[in-house]
Amino acid sequence: MFEALTPVLLTSKAAEEVRKIRETKKIAPEYGLRVGVQSGGGCGSGSSLIIGFDKKKEADMEYISEGITVYIDKKHTLYLIGKEVDFIDTAEVRGFMFVDPV
């Protein structure tokens, strides 16, 4: 049987923070969590991974991770396969981080 591709997984900490943000900012239910790649702006600039809330677009894959609806543009899957989104909250840093799980 074919198993659906899940390019990016959310950790439980990341999913918890996404739920808090959704509730605090009163984000409408038709918005899912968009994970993607943003090209660098200038010569020699690399790409960066992005995360935010968005509506589903025609070219998107849609799947559920930790109970969160996630959208990824199909063109970005190659760059995201195997990544995990975690949420870090320490004295030095607070925010979402893309990691390659061990």
C-alpha cells in the first residue's frame, strides 16, 4: 500500500507553540501552517526556510503533523524532505528552528 509523503514533521513543542500562536492571534481555521523555501535576494544569497500561516494554494501538498494542518508548495518538497520543525525556548534563543533529526 502507498504511504503518503510527509516531508516535514513538527515536534510536539513546535505544535504546541503553533496552537498558542493560532489562539493568541485569533488566526482563522482556514489558515494552515505554511512551511517553505524563500530564495535569497541578492548575488550570492542562499535560500532560507520559512514558516507562517497561510491559506492553501493550488500547488500545495496538504498533510497533518501533530494535529496541525501543514501546507508545502510541491516545488519545495525536495528542499524540505527529512526536516523537522522544533521550537526552542532558552535564555539565548526563542523561536522555531529547522533541524535534521538524528
